[in-house]
Amino acid sequence: MERLTEALRAAERVLADAGVPSPRVDAELLAAHLMGVESGRHVSRGEVQTAAILGRAAPQGLVELVARRATREPLQHLTGRAAFRAIELDVGPGVFVPRPETEQVAEVAAREARAVVARGAAVRVVDLCTGSAAIALAVACEVAEAEVHAVELDRAAHAWAARNVAALAPDVHLVRGDARTALRELDGTVDVVVSNPPYVPPGAVPVDPEVAEHDPAVALYGLGADGLEVPRGIVAAAARLLRPGGLLVMEHAEVQAAAARALVEGTGAFEGVRTETDLTGRDRMVVARRNGHQGPATGVAHRSGVGDSQP
């Protein structure tokens, strides 16, 4: 039987030839999945590398999974899991696979929630267009005191979110509904509204096959000529949901930074509108406070920018 070291080398070659960006890592993670190691990206790779050093046999099914990955089927669909900050989510066809870039969006939301708690107040967080519930669950798991609500309209994505909520944080209030109109009973009482809405313009088909061919279109395309029709609805919803001084955090494409600031400013409902960067330093979110807050922004480093750069 083929030993793991040789099998991983062969898998790496297959994936590299197919244009997979991280062929060695993907080969190791697929092997880890088949070996039943489900405790996270770094531990999984370590387990596989140790097994290879010990000369263990390749797990059954590795060749088949590598062949599927070579067709650019998402790694997370093959393993059924996606890492996001300190949690792991169940994912698969029908739901947007959470990206590392969005982890900083969750960080800004969680940091604000912690700041509210530090002031001795109860904190309420709403995640609109929650998808797999990645942001909502990250905040719930990192800020135990937070009351977290999550909204998702798409039936398939909502089913994945419900599965993740049940497994990771059953106290999260998950609603299937339109993010523009949901949770009216919370109007004016929310401390943080966070969202990673669809925002891709209709003509901008993603380059990566994993995204273009496997992520649901409803989670990608933001409608309107600029892709910002759905984000406009999110901003309007945030304006009614947030209490005075509450924080809006919304992801967007790097090239949409100026447009995203403009649409938030155009509501007249927010102040301190600014662009924040992701972990790679790219302009990827707009942050603003609901009018009525008298003090400075709390716990969030900020910058304002006028120039957008291409990815």
C-alpha cells in the first residue's frame, strides 16, 4: 500500500497541475479529514506530517478526494468543515464558504461588543445575511454576554446556519427572513449590526472556480449596476435597528470602499463613517456610528481613505 509521504507528494503534484493555489496544504488537509483528525487546520497538518514521518499508509479515499479537488471543488465541500476564527463550521453546497478576510469584520464587531460589556451594559448584536452564521457564532462564542441575532433569507443557507447554531451556540436567535425588514421588534435597541452581504457587481464574475462555480449566486451578487443594492438595504436596516451610538460594520469589495462610505453617509443616519482594512491591509469594510453618540469610537482603530486600489 502506498505510504503517506509518497501519496502526499503525488497529491501535491496533481493539485499543482490543476492550478490549486495551495496544493501541499490541501493534500494534507484532505488526508487529515480521511484520518478523522477534525481539530483545526494547524493541528490537522501536524498530525498528518507526524503520520508521514512514521511511514503510515495513505488513508483510503485520498486519491478520489484529490481528483475532486483538482476539478476545483472547494476543499471545504470535500471535508464538510470551514475554520473561522476560533470555531469550525459545517458547510457544503448551498452556503457561502466563510473566508479569512471576513474574520476581521467579526473582530471589529466582537471588539465593540466587548467594549459595551466593559461599560457595564447589556449588549445586543445583529448579523444580517448571516449565511453559515460564521460572524454571529464567532461573536457569540467570543463574547459570552452578548445577545446575538442572525438573519438569513435563503432556505439552503438558513439550514446550514441552523445546524451550526445548534452545534455551537444554541442561544443565538436565528431568523429566516429578509434582512431589510426582519427584527423590527428590535428597532432602536441594537448595539452592533454586522454584515457580510452579497456585493459583487453583476458583470464581475469571480475568477476562482471554487467561488464562481460553487458559491451560491444569491450570496455573491449584490444586485444593481454597482453590486451595492443589497448593501443599501443592509445600511437602511442598520439605521433603524441601531440605538444612538450603535456601530455598523459591513464588508465590501476593496474597490467599493469609496462607494460604500458614500452610501452610508448618504443616509444621514450615521457619523464617523470610515473604511477599515482586513488582515492583508486591503480596504474591506465600512464602519460607522448611528447618529446620537457623543463620544469617540470605542476600541476600533480607524482610518479614512479616498483612494481605492485594485485587488
